[in-house]
Amino acid sequence: MIQAIRYHVDIMQEGWVKTLPRVRFAIMNTVNVSTGFSPFQLKTGRSPKVIPPLLPLPRNPTDVETSAREIIDKIELDVKQAQDALTAAKI
């Protein structure tokens, strides 16, 4: 994290406060090697897209109308998979 902030700070040691949100977003959106998931994915069930898609996304009502229960189940499954991956990494 310190190296990432140093990259954005100027020679007068200014600008680091403005950099913190960008660095935090980058860290939260990076897939962890041990878990196989990004912190955003474990918290919200998906990782945000940094760049919008070049082609319009197909309109599929079944994807848009995903129920809250399905989203919660997916997050719980991702968290369990991440815990299993961490256990395997420890072994």
C-alpha cells in the first residue's frame, strides 16, 4: 500500500490524501491469490467494472431481475469458497 501511495505523491510530499480512494479501490478490486476472490466480490457479490463495456450489454430480464436471496446465497458461497482456499493455503 505504501508503494502504491508513493507512486502518486509528488516531490513535495503532497497529494497523498487525494490518492487514498484510488489506492483503496485498486486494492479492493484486486483478486487475492489465497482466496481467489477480490474483497469487493466477497463483500458485495461482484467486482465493479473499471472500464465500461465497449459493446452494449444484452438485455436479459432474468439477469436484471435477480432476487435478493440469490445474491445473498452467491455471496455466502463465495465466502465459503474463500475460507476453503485460505485453509488449503495454510496447509
